[in-house]
Amino acid sequence: MTNNKELETFEALSQKYYNLRKEIEKVIVGQDDIIEKIFISIFSKGHCLLIGVPGLAKTLIITTIAKSMGLSFSRIQFTPDLMPSDITGTEILDETRKFKFIRGPVFANIILADEINRTPPKTQSALLEAMQEKTVSVAGESINLEEPFFVLATQNPIEQEGTYPLPEAQLDRFMFSLILDYPNFNEELQIVKQTTTDHYYEPQIVIKREQILEFQNLIRKIPVSDNIYNFAVKLSTFTRPQTPEASEIAKEYLAWGVGPRASQYLILGAKCHAAINGKYSPDLENIATVAESVLRHRIVRNYKAEADNISADEIIGEILKRVW
């Protein structure tokens, strides 16, 4: 950040984030960490994988965020018979006998890919190009998607019959993997009181699309010191059991570690987490805050970890302690 304009944008980011959170709290009870990570992902040009049982307001969270940001929204319900063209769109022959492209639901700013693991990899991969390149290929031509473009994919961790686990290549394209847990007693009490009456609150638009794009560009310009870069890369390399740098717990419990994209997202996530909290540059605590969400879906546990019931988060926590 080298000029007054960028400094003004930086100061506006933390204020707008605060206003967004206050607006969302009028609809969503609790889930503060989940909402924070979703915003970090949006401002960092990333995508999120959200894992949680039915009935925890996954759809309500993302629709409320889309409304408060004034962005277009599409919900895609993934099913075994869903085809790639059902996502991207298809060409039809119109009344003038010319082919006309009908855009699919992927042409929106925020996409909810609901229960993405219920459809075969062929259809899952229809989102790959859109997520990575922000384009859709149709009849040999590439159509740019309007930015900002954000995908929130959900998975049900309970029902695994008839599901198709996401390929590693697609998992790696999600910035964060988030675990949505049950609300506590007081939160659930408030939810029940709030949702069993005729009262309904329509979220107000808090931020404009142009501001979101400004904030996304600003995140890339936030300076990072060399020791933070070193910490992020070291954290990633410590997860790779085949390398000399791997930590002992990685060698014991991991089959595969994370790739370079994890290091990139650790830095971007730390930058954004620092910015929304008013810090001009990220520190080690900012890296630690986003580490589990960045790494948990990228490491592959081996049979010993499963036999000893060692979770991905426990492995990441131990590696984080040893790097720090």
C-alpha cells in the first residue's frame, strides 16, 4: 500500500466487514468463525467447502451473505443424474434456426453447490474451470464469468451411500474446508424463538460490487515480511512425509502432504484476516488462524492414522506447534 487511496480502501475494508457482520447477525445466530472464513475467502478470491449435517442453515448463511453484498446468487442441487450442461448451460436451436446459448446457473456471483459429492466426477469437474479460470467453455469458445465469483460447496458427512468423493484436484481448488457444527444451547434457543414466528428480516445491501473488487485487489497488495512467508512454506513442507523436512507426526500418520497452493492460500488468508481486523500486515497468529481450514482437506491420512483415530485437525495442530 503506497498511496492515500489504498490506505483509505484498507480502512474501509475493516469497517465494511464490521457492517456486514452486524447485518448478518440479524438473520444468522452464531457460526461466527464460519461466516468470518467465508468472507475471508470471498475477499481473497477463493472458494469454500462447507461440511455439516442437514438443518444447520448452510443455505441461509450463503443466501444472507449474497443479499447483504448485493450479489447475484444461484443454488445448484447436485444429484446423480445432473449433467455438466445443467451447470454451465447449453446451446439450443432458436426460431431463426441459429444456435443460441442459454446460460446455466454458474453465471452468478455466488454459487451454492449443494451436496456436491452426490454427483459423479464428470459433473463435479464442470465447476473446475469456472472456479480456477473464471471462464466457461462452450462450443470452442470461452465465456468470462462476472467477478466477484465465489463457490460454496456443501457436503453431508453422515450419508455416504451413493456419493462420489471429490477428486483431489478439485479439493485443492477450495481455499478453505470448513466444519459446520451444532449451535450451543443458548444459540439454538434463540434460533427457535427467532424462526417460529411470523417475523422475517430481509437483509439490506451493505456493500457494492465495485467495493468488493477493490478489496480483492487490495488484499494482494498487503505487504508480508519474509519470516511470515518462511513460516507458511515451512508449515506446508512439514506435512510432506516423503521429504527430509517432514515432521515426525507427518511421517507417521500422513500418506501425502499439501502442495504449493496451500502455501499461497495460507498467505492470502492471513493477509485478509489481518486486514479485516485492522492490521496492516499479517503475523504468525493470522497464519495459525487459517491453517486448519487451508490444510485439512489437502493432507491425506494413512491407514495408521485411521486405525489410531487421529484426525486431520489433530495432525495439523501438532505440526503447527512444532513449526511455531
